[in-house]
Amino acid sequence: MLGMPGETEQTAMETGRFIGRIASLLGTHPKTMGYDLFYALPLPGTPLYEYGEHVGVINTTHEGVGKYLENVTNAGTYKRYYVNLNGAPVKELLFWEWLVKLEASRTYHNHLRKNGRAKSTIRTMFEKNQKLEEKKNPRLSLKYTSVKFSYITMFFDLHLDGNKFIDRLPKWFIYPILKYLGYFEYMVQSLYPSNKVHNIFSIVPKNIERITDEKIQSFQKRKEKSLRNIVDLISNPSEDEISSAEQARLELRRGL
């Protein structure tokens, strides 16, 4: 999952390297192994939704809540539906998905050069599953047809992701080029009125202060670093400051 508050290019790269290591243990490339990348979607009853209310992206009025719920009714956990509660620039959040794939492939090929290809009795199964998914999974085609002008994404997926030559190029050289190509594609996509139905174009948040490691370094336990705890610290008033009805509503939402 990508896009939670606190996500950065560094954390996206760590995710990619983890996927690459798993693939190397299985003896098959990450693309053949198969994995899905989802972008976080704030749904009612979750800390992410409450965080969206706090930073002002989700309107807390009855009309605002109704409009938001209508907007996410048919939304999925894909990049085209992403609501940016992270505060990252658009060019960065668009690149997270590609960055994971690039690091996964690069990690796999680095392991291959150092240790050779691991023997895998399930590689054939992965390859068969991949071919079967390409034929029968409608999501694969929707990725390129649901948003107009997705040619650069298609080219990346078909020709750059998993490319040994690309994986050998210095990161400082190839990553910025691909990052700005993705942003260029987004800018062209934003010119199509039909693309406005997707959250990534229609919900453009104001400047949001990003959660950094420095801000939560005083927390010692993992639970304290959770988004639930952060939301409670920054947004929940004391019980003396809210009515009993509002308190009941908060408890119900927390329970959900």
C-alpha cells in the first residue's frame, strides 16, 4: 500500500527492495511473481478518513461529507482514485508506484548477478498464472483505458519495468527522467474533461504539512507511531469541550 501519511520516496524504495528480495528467494522476477500496489483510500470509520477531516481535505459539513461519499462510492484503491492526504507534490506521489517497481526489479537483478538464479520449482506456475491473468483480468486493460492518455504508463509497464539495461543505469540519472515523464503524462491527462471524474484530478488538496520521522521520533512504541494515535493527539478535543452527543459520535466512529 502506498500513500499513507508519512510515505516518501525513500519508503517507496524500501517497499520495492523488499518485493525484490522476496522475488529473488522464489527465483523469479517480481513481474512474473505478481504483486499489486494499492494507493490508500480514506473511507469513513478509519483513522485516514479522520486525518483527512483534520487537514481539511474532507469537508466536515453535511453537504461536504455527502459529496465526498458520493465521490468515493465507485472508487478503487488505485492511483487514479488517490486522495492526497500525504502532502507530497503530485510529481512525487505519481512516481511512487514506478519507484517500487524499479527498485523491485533492480534488487532482483542485483541479487541475480551476485548469487545466480535460485532454483525454483514454482517458477513455471508463476509464469502460467501471469499469462492467465493477462488474458482474463479486466483490471489490466482498465489501467490504460479508464484514464485518457496513458501511453507513457503503458510504455513503462511493457518496456521499462524489468528491463535489465534500465536497472543498470544510475538512479540519479534515470529516476528523475522517469519521474518527470510521469508528471508530463499527468499534466496532459488533466486537459481531458472526462478524466476529472477521478479523484486524482478532481480532489486537489491545499498544502498539507507532511508527517516526518522527526515529528514522531519522541514516540517509543509502534502503537504510539500509528496514525490512530497521531489523529487522536492532533484532532480530539477533551471530553469537557464537547457535548455528550458529539462524544457518542466520536466513540462510534472510533469503534468503526
